[in-house]
Amino acid sequence: MSLFWLVIVGFAALVVVYSVVRYLGRAQARLMEAHENCEKTWADIEVLLERRQAELEQLIDLTNEHVSHERDLLAGIVDAREGIVEAQSPEEVAAVAVSLRETTQEVYTLSDEHPELASNERFDELSTSIKRLEQRLEDRREQYNEAVATYNTLRYTFPESAFANYHGLSRREPFVASYRAHEGVEVGDRLGVQSA
């Protein structure tokens, strides 16, 4: 083989090796970026959960000042709030979120029964703030689920799957509604009416 052909083959091999290394580097970067995006979006949810916790604590204190005889309701909020704090995964947070939302709604209903609580400006501010936080949490949950879908898709493609195994990155679970969220609402029970 002449020197000319040796140079051509060597150059072609160099280009192929460079292309493969670059492709693998981009694959690893895509996987790591998707993983970090999952971490970031979950951290955003946790920030909102902490803020909602602080607002709920203030709402509980304010409600307790005006309606101290409703201990069971306030205990339900405290239990649900503590469940959110202790939850570590999207599944656990989703399960507790339904209970917290229902109990918080009962506080709003309680304010209708107690005009002094409903007319309290701070109660109104906290209620509005919590409702906004709930909406923001819904938006962030959607973003998290999109990030998880992208990441999980990359986890099952080659060569990203090899890098995921090498780095010990496992599949992420999306934020899904709890079983209770799929159940129907018994209107009669909520209104205290017996069905015939």
C-alpha cells in the first residue's frame, strides 16, 4: 500500500473515531441534562410545598384563634401538612396532596360558617395565596412530568442507557394522581343527604 492510501485510510479512521467519540459525548450530555432537569423541576415543587406549608401554618393559627372548637378539622390539616413534609417521592406527595386539598377546602367552608373568620383580611390573603400556590404546583407538576418523560425515554435508548447504567441512574417516577383522586365524588355524602 502506498503512502497516499495509508494517509487516506488513517485520516478516514481518525474522522470515524472522532465522530463516534463526539456522538457518545453528546449522548452522555443529553442524559445528564435530562437527569438534572428532573432534579431541578422536583426542587421547584419542593420549594412551593415548603411555601404552602408556611402559609398553611399561618392559616391554621389564624383559624384556631377564631374557631378553637373545630379541633378535629385543624388536626386533619396538621396531619396532612406533616404528611407532605415527610413525603419523599412524587407518589407519596400525590397521595397526601389530595387529603390536604380536601381538608383545606373544609377550612374555607368553615369560614363561611363563621363571619368573623371570613371577614378577616389576613384569612382572605392566606386563602388566596394558598390557592395560587396550588395552581403553581399543578403547573410545576406538569413540567416535572415532562422532564421525567424525556429522561425516561433517554434511559431506554442506546447509548444513553449504557451511560445511565454506568452512572447508576435509575428510572424516575412521574407525579401521578393518587387512587383517591380517581374515585367519584359522593355528592349525597358531601351534602349529608341519604340516597333512597
